[in-house]
Amino acid sequence: MTIFSESARTAAADASDKFLGIDWAAFGTVFVVAFVAAVVIVSFYAVGLRLLAVGSTDDTGADGSIVSTARGERPLGATVGAFACLAVCVAAVLYSLYMIIPQFH
């Protein structure tokens, strides 16, 4: 019986040090890291899509209608950069799945 009461006192002491029993410093760290990772991944994806659009002509008229479906040449550097950015996104998603799913460890 004393073991249970001792562990209950220890748990109560630990919980009294933190608001609602949550380690807010760790929570804040996880939030900041997740937010920064999301911004970086979305930025790489946006840059990758933008680089894939390089060389496309402006095919909209003044009223917003499509006036041409012709495509220009995309430079090799833009293509390589686009696929590199998209590869970073794919790698980040695969790594996060690896970290989340315990059977992969």
C-alpha cells in the first residue's frame, strides 16, 4: 500500500510543477520545430512548382480567357531545380512516416 501512495505523491508533486501537468517548454519546442518544418516543406514544394512553370507563356487574355496553349522551352536548370525541390519534399514526407510508424524502426 505504501508503494502506491508514494507513487501517487510523486506524481502529484511532478504535476504541481507544471500547469495542467504539461511540460510547456517541450510542447513549445515541438510546436516550433513542426511549424518550421511545415513552412520549409511547403516552400520547397512551391518553388518546385514554380520552376516547373518556367518557360510557359502567359496564355490568358485580359478578360481571363485562355488564348493560347503553346508552351515554351523550360531551361535544364529549372527542370533540375524543380525535381530537386520536389525530391526534398518527398524525402521529408518519407522520413516523417519513418519516424511516426514504429514498425520501421
